[in-house]
Amino acid sequence: MEFDLEDPLSCFKEQQAYTITELFASESDHMPAPNYLNSTHFRASFRCEAISLILQVQFSCNLDPSVAYLAINYLHRFMSRQEIPMEKPWLLKLVVISCLSLASKMKNTPLSISDIQIEGCIFESQTVGKMELLILGALEWRMRSITPFPFLHFFISSTELKDPSLKQVLKEQATKIIFNAHNDIKLLEYKPSTIAASALISASRELCPQQYTMLRASIAACENLDEDSLTKCIDLMQEMVMWTEANESTIDTSFLSTETPVSVLERSIKRRRI
């Protein structure tokens, strides 16, 4: 059964035996370890390169964005618990391939090891399999990641919106924002529910500004959200959205047709003021 990012705790779509309370209670188990960004395990350059490689495979193999998103979730959680020696850059590439392989299996997406080999490193299936087991162990076999996506419907339902079409457009825009947000290091410290709430609030500011205040108040009233964290996350999210809109038309995509891998993330970071 394919893993659904919007339905992480249920093995069968028709059998949702869990509640939103369980999602809130479990979401921290699917985040990087506490203080990840400040730990010796965190290497900004490694993370940048790893995400760039994942996005390159997404583009070259035409993968669904959810596969790349899930792979990046596995990557962050693994890197927060297992140090990758900087003198072994090939090991990072092995981790990337293994995270992509695991994500594709969870999403039931056909993807062979040969499809995701990275230039300069050719790994045998047995080698990738061993790394997958190491990743599974570090993640305590919690592969049905709780991401921001299952919280979107809950937060939309908590508002006073009546128009189904507006609800759908809000959800789609928030989903787009969330997919873009996995490139932002600063958002790693926030819980999936906080990211979901912030994405919806940011989307509402753009799509229905007259109802922005009402929507923000309705979502912020959720007792499971920390008001201070939500405010900070919204500010970061809106900064990211404005930067994306300002640079969307100027991003160079010529690298997609070149033979030399070029870092999508590095291109973004160079253009962005941190």
C-alpha cells in the first residue's frame, strides 16, 4: 500500500483509526533530533549538497515532489543522529541514494538503483541495502513520516470558510509553499503542524487578504500550537514566499540539460539574502 503524506498513520485510506490528537502527539518523533542545527552532526555544506543531489534526481527522473520531500525528511532525521565524516564525501552520496530509494519504496514509485546513481559514485544494490538498514535503525523504523500535509485539512476545517473552492485553492497554495520550504534551513526547528499552519496563513494573505485576519486568528487558536513559535514561523514563511515570487521568473533552469550536476539549492542561496 502506497504511503500517503496526508494520511501517515493509517495503512488503509478507508480505515482512519487515529485522531488529529495522535498526530500532534507523535509529530516530534518525525523531526530531526533536538538542537540538530547547533550540533556537531550538522554540516551546512553537507546538507546543501545532499538536498541539491535529491532535487537533481527529482528533476532528472521526473519524480513526484512527495518522493523528494520524504527523502529529505529521512535525510535530516538521519543526519541529526548519525555523523557523516566530511573526509568521506562519497558516503553522503550513498546516504542520498539510500534515502531516495527508501522514499520511492514508501511511495510505491518505480525507481531502480541504476536510475539514481550520482555522477562520480556507482554503488552496488547490496551496498545501498546496507545503508538503508542503517538509516532505518537510526530512524527507529519510523518511515511513515508525519509531515505538515496531514494538518492542512484540520486547520482549514477550523476556520469559518464556507466556499469549497476557496478551501481547495488555499490547500493547494499551502502545499506548494510547504514543498518549497524544505530548502530553508531556518524552518527545520519548527514542528510539522506549525509549518502547516504558517503555510496556510501565508497562503491566505496572498489569496484572500480580506479574510486573512480571521483565518490567522482561527488557526492560531488551536491549543496544540505555540503562539510564539507560530509567529516566528509565519514571518520566516512569508519572507520565503516573497523571495520566491521575486525570483521565480529569474531562476536559471538551463542546468537541467547539462551533464554537470549543478546545485539547485546553492543557486537559490546565492541569490537570497540570509
